[in-house]
Amino acid sequence: KYLDAITIDGTLIDGFKPEKLNYEIEMPYDSADTIAVDAEKARPDQEIDGIDIYDIGYNTKMVILDVLSEDKQTTTRYTISVKNVDFFHLLKSLKILKFLI
């Protein structure tokens, strides 16, 4: 029913717990425009849909991982909101006192 791990670019999601189904992740502004999402099954006959490479650009990307149980009766959905922090949004204020041409 649950996963043993979810990784982004080979790194375990911070705070991952198998029973926790929703995650929000901020990628540094200088990170790549794509991420590789992978997962580790808890049981050998589980099926995982959603493992892929995703283009995130400067937008928020919703990644869905659906895990089908071994008996093929139950689907568990993990939702990962991945945001690439645009460095332009990091500037909180700017004051120009003099301007010379």
C-alpha cells in the first residue's frame, strides 16, 4: 500500500514517511529545469505509476505517484508539489536614491 522511499534527483525527500501522502518541495533557483522522480516499492508486487523525469521550469509542478497494492485492490496516491524558486522573487525591496546617466 505504501512506498519505502521517494527520491528527487537521487535524494530522499526530506521528511519522507511512508504514511505521509503530501509533500511540498522547493528547489533552489539555480537548480535544473528538470527533476527525476523515483520511488522504492515496499512490496515486490506493487505497481508504481508516475516515476519519470519532469520539466518544472520556474513553475510549480504537481507530481502524482499512484501505488497499486499487491492484491491490485487498493491505490495509494502520493502528491508532491515541486516549486523551482525563481530568483527574481527573492528580492523583497529595492530603493534607488540617485540615478546618473
